Amino acid sequence: MSRTTGTTQKTESAATDAGEARVTWFPANAPRLVLAVGHGAGGGIEARDLRALAAVLPGRGVTVALVEQPWRVAGKKLAPAPRTLDTGWRGLWPVLAAPGLPVVAGGRSAGARVACRTAAELGARAVLALSFPLHPPGKPEKSRADELLGAGVPTLVVQGGRDPFGRPEEFPPGKHGLVEVPYADHGFAVPKKAPLTQDQALDTLTGAVSEWLDGLS
């Protein structure tokens, strides 16, 4: 799937009980959905998967909102406790819902956990979980599967084939869909020696998400 550079309509700040958060909008011309995607605990909205979605989806009728949690806006290096992340996400929800369209809650890594934990209470249409951290690396006994299984709305997991936070085959059965990006790590990077390129890996990701979103509307 070809990727083009999305046009940023605006960057919008919002006060939450966890501090000031920020949303960067990539608008579709005739949107049918908003996909709101939060970042992980170790990075921001510059992540390759988030940028790829922001480049592709507006051309398919989906407005993308990349969400920066208050701790990132404040320039801090470490993410706060999960409950504080949830507070920031809840505080931003009125901004995300303001266009009057169904909102798909999404995120990568820690952001995916936030989306799962809050989807039902906020009225999200569905959840997109990118690189869901099923467990800490090397500690499969510390599973976070309950968060994923308890989302309560249609959910798609997109997972790298060699993600140390949970390989696709480690995920429990459930109502969620699961798409593997072969050879990809937690950040969806693929080795240079892999039989597919980095662009092909991202095409797999954006193609799967686009098809899934088409089925929601």
C-alpha cells in the first residue's frame, strides 16, 4: 500500500487532570471515523507505525489523531503510573469526540493498554492495539492479557513476529483479531537480512488496519 505525506490540519492542546496533553490531527476529506492513537512509554508520536497510519488512513476516509500524553508534552523521560495515563486519555476524549464521528481508541505498547482499559467506559467504537505488551520481556508469567480480553469492544492486535513483549503465538484466544508483521520487533523494525523490507512491513501493518477499519463502518 502506498504511503503519502499526510497534511496536518492542526495541533490542539487540552487540559486534563494529569496535565496538558496534545493532539495532532491528520484529517480525511470526507471522514467516517476518527482513529485516535496514543504512543508508548518509551517514545512519542514519531514512532514509525503511528506515522505510517497517519500517512495512509486519511486517504481512506479515516481522520487520524495522534495523542501525546501530558508527561511527553511536559518533556519528561519516564511515563507515569497506568492510572495517570488513563486519566490523561480520559481528559482528552471530549476533544477526540468533538468531530461527532465514531472514535476508534488506539495506541502502541503502553498506549494500547490505556485504550483497552478505558474503551468501554468512554464509548469507543473499537480498539486498535499496536505492539500490545502482553508481558514484560522474559517474564511471560506477568501477563496483561486481562486488559486485552476485557476491552469490551471489537479489538485488533497488530504484533511483530519477534516482539519480546509478546510474540503472536503467545496471545490467548479471544474475540480480538490478531495480525502478525513478520520479523518485526516491538517498534515494527525488521532486520536488514529479513526477506521483506521495512516499507513492506509497514505496508502489512497499514493494510491490515485499513481493512479492519473498513469493516467497522
